[in-house]
Amino acid sequence: MNPVNPLRPGSPKRKKSSSGGIVMTIILVLALAGGGVVYHRISVQREAGAAELAARREAEAKAARARKAARLEAERLAAEEAARKRQKKEPEAVKPAPAELKEEPVVQEEDPRLEIFKKPVLLVSLKANNAANRKLFTDAFNLALETGRYDLYAGFLRSNLERDAVKVIKFGKFDVSMYDQSPYLMRANELYQLISKVGAETIQEQIQESSPRYFYPWLFSDPSDPLRLFLRTMAREQTPREEWGGILRKWAEFWMKTSAMPRSKYSSLALACAMLDPRIASSPSRLRASSSTNISTTPLTLEQVFEYFVEMDEAHELLTDITKLSPSELLFVVDVRLPRSEMDWARKKVRLTRKGWGGAYSMIRYRMDRAALGKDPYTNYTFQEILDEGGICMDQAYFAVNTAKCNGIPSAYVTGDGNRGPHAWINLLTTDETWQSYGGYGYNTGHFSHPHNRKSKHESTLLQGMDKKVNGSRLDTSLDYLSLADLFEEMQKPDCVRVMLEAATQATPGSPLGWERLIALMSRPESGTKLEEWDALVTMIKRKFRSRPDYLAMAARVEDEYIFPMRDASTNKRNVARDLKKLEKETDEGRSDLTSAAIKRQADILMENGDKAGVASLYRKSMKDYARRAEVFEALMGQYYQYVSQEPEAVLQLAKEAESSYNRYIRTKSDDYFKVKKEVAIQRKIAGYYEKGGNEKKAASLRKDAEKREKNSKKGIREEG
């Protein structure tokens, strides 16, 4: 059944008729007959036309072949004629092909605007602030940014600095007022210092890269003054100039990881990350992997650490405002080496205030079985596990320091030796002003590893050297003066250098940076520093910084190197002995390391004069005087041995004298495990001296006794479950 289109009505059906069929048949026969006749006529006409066309094409082909043959014959005849003519002539010399013309290099015309770098601009003058001078300074700066011609710009800065910088020094004195009224001098020097120390070529290479391309214009011109931040930080940390370029490259990478608005906000954080020692940045975490637990032991990368602190700051999850901390302070935050899980735990689980974070040290229950029996209760060494299981001083310090870092609090892990043996404690920046020590229990020999370069430094460089109540903004002023001293150093103007270094020490007496630079300048042979000048400097340091052991050590070094060689031995010995008494008095029994160093100074003076008997007498007395300070006594024994190690009889005498003082003043009947452990360690060293002196029997006896005492000190200590 055929489908029906509903939109088209069906056609009506027709009836059949026989007469109609006959008529249709006749018409069909006639049509076929007529068509046959027509077809025949057309076929005959087509055949005649085809024959005519073929004949015409054949004739045309014959004519073309004839023309081609005639042309070829004519060319052949011409060639033969030319050959005959050549044979009649002398053979011609073959001319060399002309040399290819070398393309001359396209010499680009120098930008006429660069002529501005040849013009003088006033840096120190009443006219320096007029409109024309300001425009010239600004235009030169902007052109350097636009063209990247920092080489020409550095020359421009240098020539103007050479002419004007000396104007802030009048009659051998630093004119502070003139300096403060010369902002173009300060800015020109800062720009020059960076370009000259990093290198114009290095900067030009870096701006070709994707990250630093927009970094340098920001560095040089942002209202937050990142250039000054960088220069002050480099001076504060005494970063070698050859490291500046690499730090700037890393800084640019972190800078690019933040959107435009917060870049200045987090510039100190980014700079701290860029300054972190690569060995720390690539070190593993202290966490342990295990089959029983599925935790990550992989610490965050440095890039992830940066992103973490930005994220936490924006979420107001930190206990400090990291945007207000300096790069030097933030170095003690970004050196954290933990997975994200531990950092989140520390932020959420430790409920302490910033000022009270020292309490994190004592949150960890002390375990004597770990200290005395070597018990290791940890599977993964997570914060939660340390809190649950307890630990010893190293675990307490690790917990407190790292949980502090996770919360944005600068912190340092400190270790030192004392009357009860080695110990670990912490330093924390509990306010924006001051560092504090926790868990030290009177130890004064603490040192930490600086995160910028991993150099070991005494904790006083944090507790006193970074105290903003003492230094504060004045330190920034001092650092700016040191930058100007660098300029004069490059210009070979030592008198001007000295003026600026003295100005730096006066601006911030509590910072040793200016003093160290001043001493280095005075020590140069060309300086011609007299004994009276050295005496005056040392006397002034000792008077002004009586309670600063680091300054007293500085003064001692100056005496040893530059004063004592010019004086007689007896005078030097008296001075050292007097200084030792002052050290003990002014510093609450002194610093153990400085005390032993002072005694060694006396011994060196005696040895220089060949007074071996005097050395023996000195150490015999000193070991008695400091026997109750076990760490000092131990250091003195080691010093004494260094002087007599090549003489067995003298070594044996050392052993006898050390044992005598030890038995009288050090050895106790204490049941304090740590006290006994320290005593036993000293006893074993004395045994070693007996052995080296040839009395092996005595050495064996002392070692046997030491072993027995150590074993007895562990009685009653049981492993915790």
C-alpha cells in the first residue's frame, strides 16, 4: 500500500477503454518510423564532417613538421658558421668569475636620545632640585628602562657621582645635613651600586628572559623601593657581590608567582626565599617513611613554601604579619623543611600565642630512657608523634622551632656545650622588636646555622645583633652610609671611605658591621695606622661595649693582630689577664668559648717568647680556676695538649695535673645522669692523655672506672612503654 501525503489530495481513478488502446498503438508506430528517418540523415552528415576535419588536421601537422625542419637546419648552419669564425681568431683568455659581493653589516644609527647619558646632572647642590635638573635625572632614568642600555646609564651615574659625592664631606667630616638634602645622590648611588656589582651585561641578559623582563623596571621604580630593600639586605647579611645576580634572578621568579597587586606586599618574603642557601632548600625533611602508615615525607619545594605563606597570610592564618618582617628575619621562616600536612597540623593543633610560643619547648615530655638508654619511640617523627611520645632536648627544640616557623614566627635551632654536656634550645622572634631564648638553662655557648649561608654563628647575633630596640631604623641609616663607603672605595678615596665608616659606627653603635669594615680599612698597609690609633679604638670598644662578648672578642682580635706585635710580652700578658677578669665580671661568668680563648691568647704570648714553663704554669692554674665549669676545663685540656703533644713527658705531666684538678673539683658523687655523663667524658680524655704519655696501665684503669660510673648512673632508668 503506497503512503499518502496528507497535504496532497488523491487523484480520481480512470476506467479502461479498448478503442483508446488501438489509437495509441498506431500513433506509436508512426512516431518510431519518423524517428528512424531523421536519425539516418544525421548520421550521414556527421560522417562527412569528421572526414573533412581529419584531412584539415593532417595538412596542418605536415606544415608544422616542415617549419620545424627548416628552423633546425638554419640553426645548424649558423652554428657551423660561428665555429669557423672562432677557429680563425686567437684563443681568448678565460676570465675568472666575479667574486661574490659580501653583504656589508647594517649599521644601525645610534638612538640620538642616548646623548642624554653624556650630560652632567647635579646630585649635591641647591640647584639639584630645580625643575630642569629633576627632568634631566628622570629622563635619563626612564630612557635606561626603555632601552635597556644600563651600560651607558652606569657610566652616566658614575661620572656624576665622582664629581658630586665628595661634596657631603667637608673638612674631613661627614655633612649629614647636606646628605639628607640630596635625594638624587642617594638614588644615583643605589642605582650605580646595583648595576656595577651585578653587571650591566648580566642585567641585559636577564631582561631578555620572560620572568625578569618586567622585574627590573619594578625593582628600580616601584614606590615601595625594592632596590633599597635589596641593597640594605645584602649589606646586612654581607652577601658577596658575585652572588647578587643569582639572587636577583631567583627573586624575579618568585616575584612573577604573585599577581601585580601583592608583588610589593610580599617582596621581602620573595627576597628571603631567593636568599635561602640552596643546600637547605634541597634538603629532606626529618620525617620517616614506613609501611604501616601512609604519610608524605617529602617537604614542600621552596616555591611551594612561598605560595604557602602568601596563602596563609591572605587567609589571616599566621601569628605574624609577614609583610612587616624583614628578609633577614623571614630567612628564619622560609627555611622550614616539612610536607604540607605537618605545616597544617602545626597551625591548627598548637594553641599558643606568639609571645608564648616558647612554651612549645616544654610541651614535649622529657624521656630519660631516650637520653640514657638510646630509646627511639618514633615511627614517622611527626609533630603528633613527638607530642604523644615525648623526647629529649633535640626533639623539644625541633618541635618548638618548626611549629613556630609554620605559624610565621622566625625561629632558630641552637646547640651548645655546658656543665651538663651538649644541649639544644631555641631562639624566637616573639615580638617584632626582640628575639628571646628558651630552654637554654643558662648555657652561653649556643650557636646556630645561618639559613643564608649555613655559617655557624653565636646566638648573640640574634639576641643582640638583631634587636630592633637597639638598632631599629638606625641600622638602615648605617647601611646606607656603608653603601656610600663602597662608592668611595671604588673611586679609590680611602680618606672618604674612613669618614663614612666612622659615620656608620656612630649611627648604629650596636651593629658590628661598621666596626668590622673600619678595622679592615685600618689594617691595610697603605693606611699607615699607628699604635696609638689602634689603642684608642680598642679602648673605646671595651668601654662602650663592656657587656657585649662579641665586641670584646673583636677587640681581642685587634690586640692580637695589630697591637701585641708592637709591645713587649709582659705588658701584653697583663692586659690579657685584666681583660679576662673584666669578661668574667661583665658577662655573668663570661662566655665559656671566650674565656678559653682568652687563656689561649696568654699561652700564645708565652710561646712566642719560648716560655714553655710559663705555658705549663698558666694551664695548671687555669684548670684549677675553671674546674667547676666542666666545658671550660675540657677546652683548656685540649689547648694544653696542642702545645705539648710532641713531648711524651710533657703530655704525661698534663695528664697528672688534669687528673688532680679533676678529682678535686669536677668528680662528684652526683646521681644526675647528665652531670655524670659529662664527668665521665672528661675522665676518658684524661685516660687518652695518659696513654699518649706512655702510661697505658693508668689509662685502662681510668676507662674501666668511667665505664662503671656511667653504668651506675643509668640505674633506675627504665624504658617507657
